Amino acid sequence: MSNDSLQKEFAKVVGQDNIMTSESEMHAYSYDSAVLDQVSPAMVVRPTSSEALGQVVKLCNDNELKLTVRGAGTNLSGGTIPHPGGIVCLTTALNNILEINEEDLYAVVEPGVVTAKFAAQVASKGLLYPPDPGSQAVSTLGGNVAENAGGLRALKYGVTKDYVMGVDFFDVNGELVKSGSRTVKCVTGYNLAGLMVASEGTLGVFEKLILKLVPPPKAIKSMMAEFDDVGAASQAVSAIIAAKIVPATLEFMDNFTIKTVENFRGAGLNTEAAALLLLEVDGHPAQVEDDAAQVQEICKQNGARQFTVAQDAKQRDAVWQARRDALPALARVKPTTVLEDATVPRSKIPDMMQALKRIAREYKLTIGTFGHAGDGNLHPTILTDKRDTQEWERVEKAIDEIFDVALDLGGTLSGEHGIGMAKSKFMHQEHGLAAIEYSRRMKSVLDPKDILNPGKMLGPLLA
């Protein structure tokens, strides 16, 4: 079928106003938040109903057109970079919160709902949706599920997969598949909803999501601990967990990040500190007071030079604004920002930090590190300029080594950013060839023409 004929077919489904084909529009959807080469699609379509979404999937399959589904494009692994000459399907018009059930503690949403908007709507009902990815102000729930997004509260509350009760999705033939349930327990058939989580658009296209909600904590206390040594800060993290205290949030910032954040906003951070731990405990008021006192004592026993407890909402907001400023502050240092999420066992954080320091020195690179110390999910952030080809070659070698070290320490390639195109070549190192081939066989049965987001996750064929 010719391009003009295809456009007419898609126009019948989504309407001419929801088809984009201009050069500037193709450029706008040729990249996402990963630092990877741009790839232009042939067309961008924006269905405004679930029926139209299913028809778009079927039309692509019938005409063997590669399909990449995209929400806000905030993922950091190249999961929404299109296939050359393929179709991009935007879910941004499918943005209805269909139900918030306060009695049974669940919500039903379309995939294009913005995460922060949903969280605010849930909060207005006196409930909590815990997953809080850093991109929540613009990221969509469909993308969160596709990437299994994490966030600051993941230590205590878990990541997106822990809140997915069900997923209704279109298979490659455009047939609607219903999985999961609105009930607390559901063990009927294969766990298809679980299979869809973190599938990055390679197995199906989300139509609706059923998400678990929880009651919010009755009390919250935020704290900040300063350390003269990164190792001491890491030991404090291990000691807090060993004391059977599970903070809602336990974040880390190294000295370079501290200085950069202070220059960015003037948050009153101590730029002489080698590391900061930003902590929050929540729950019953009496338990919160007890946990906060124990955390303070543990930090002091492990060498904290200063420990600050937020006394009111304004001080609490200041603590977390400093953490939220980490990435935008670092991103101002150089033209290109490579944000990674190498994740290691908590006890291996000192080893990982030492390795990052060595890698930065060896490859003559600037690396600022912050992240979720409580669950071992670090964000080494390489600040560079991709136009400097010699430096970029060193960056690529440094990234390879960061992943090698993380895996050697018993860690994983990604704690929350996904695999996409950026990390697919490393997958066999973590999971082995048998797991990759098993996944390929499953994909080939569910999507025999390799229509759904091809080239993501599984990496190149290996001899």
C-alpha cells in the first residue's frame, strides 16, 4: 500500500487531524530522553478512543508496519525511539481517569493519564498512589507500567509493578485481552498483567490499567544527615536497614552533586560534606517518632557530622526540593547529560562509589552521583558534550565499565529506567543466553511479524 493510501486508511481510524507527517513533526518524535541517535518514523497517529487504538494496532500488523507506542517519551533507555519508517502511536489523548474506588482501593485509568495528575486526584480522595518517578509531572501511567518505573518511595512502597492489579491490552491483531482483576486476590490463568509490566511495548498495547491504592501515612518526618566520608554514609544506610527500620525514602547525594545543587538554587546545603543522606519515615505518629530517633542515633554512630530534622512542612519541602534539583542542576553543567541507574546490593554501595570515582578519573570524565541509597539504585550522571567525538568515545567505554562493575557486584543493569535500546546489548551478561532465547521465542509467537516496538530489550543475536 502506498504512503498516501496508508494515510487515508489511518485517517479513517483516527481522523485527519490526528495524523502527523511533516518533517518537523517526524523530528519531534524521533527521540526520547535517552542520549541515542534519532530515528524518524514515517507517520505519527494519535487515537482518541480505545476502539481507534485497537484499529491502529491491527492496521499496522495487517500492513507489516513497525509500531512504537509513546506517552510522554520521558524514558531514559530509548524505549520509545521508533523503527526507521515505522509508525508512532501517541496515547496522550487517552487520558481519562475512569474510576477511583475508595471502598475497594483501586483505580481504573487510560494509559495517557499523567502520573502527577493521577496522584493528586487520588490524594484528593484521601488515598495514596505511591509510585513517584522523577518525571511524574509529565510521564504517563502507561509508560510507567511499560517501563516499571520506580521513584523515591520505592524502598518502602515498591515500584509500579507492585500496584498493577490488571491490564487490558490489545494484542498484535488488535484483539482486546483482559487480564487481572479488581479483587485483592486473583489467580485465574497466566499472569498476563505481570507479563505486560516492563514489556516496553513489545508484547501488547495498553488500553486500560487497574491500579492499587493505599491509605496514606498518618505522620511523616523528613531528615538530612551530612557525612565526611561516602563509605560512612553507606554504612549508615546498611545499619538503618539492619535495625529493621524501613524509611519511606532514603536518598544519597555525593559532594559534586551537593555543590552543583547549591550553585543551582542556593538550598543551604553544606558544600563541604562528602555525602548527604536525605531520609523520610512515615506511619503511625508514635512509630514515626521512634524511627526518627533511631535513625538519628544510627547516623551519628556512623560518623554523621550534622543531622537535621525538618520541623514543619516548609523545611520538609526544602529537603526534598534539594533532591529534586539534583538532575536539573547537573544537566546545566555540560550540553549532554547521561543519567544511568546501575543498581547494586545496598552493602555494595561503597564498592560501587569507589568504582565510579576510578572510572571518572580513568576516562577523564565528570560524574556526579545521587540516587536511592536505600535500595542500592544509584544514578551516576556523566556530564559531557556528545559533539566532542573523542570524549564521547570515552563516555561509551565508561558506561560499559559501569555496567560491568554493577553486574560483578551482584547488581542489575537497571533499577527503574528500563532496557530499551540503550542496555539491550548487555542483557545476556545479566540473564544468560537461555533467558534471552526463551524471551525471543515468546515474542515470536505473540508477535510473529515483529511489529510491536522491534529492536528493544533483547539485544542483537549472538553467535
